[in-house]
Amino acid sequence: MDNQTEILEELKKINATFEYQYSFRKMFWTGIVYGVGFFLGSAILAVILLGVFWPYLSSIPWFRNAFQIGHEVLHQ
């Protein structure tokens, strides 16, 4: 009978943990944190890749022209 009580207590703890993990509030904030992390990680990766490949990309005429047009638009 003692083992049965311990098993029931453990099941109650597991259910409480699942209820917390799958609550709307927890999933909402987890999604916000993952979204911000994804955005920052993507921006950092884009800057690194652009810095590494800039010498090759700047030799492509249409890429250089598009960059110059964007630069002029931003600095008007």
C-alpha cells in the first residue's frame, strides 16, 4: 500500500509539472524569448556573413549599385 501512495504522489507531481509547462503564460513568454533570440542571432549572423563576403559581393555590379542606391536614399 505504501508503494501505491508513493506512485500516486509522483503522478501528482508530474501532472503539476506538465500543467505548468504547457500553460499559456509559460508558452507565451518562452515564445517571446525564443523569438527575440532568433531575431538577434539572425542579425548577428547576417552581419558576420556580410563582413566576410563583402569583398566578393562588392565586385558584382548589380549588388554594388543596389547598395549605393540604398546608401543614397538613407543619406538624403
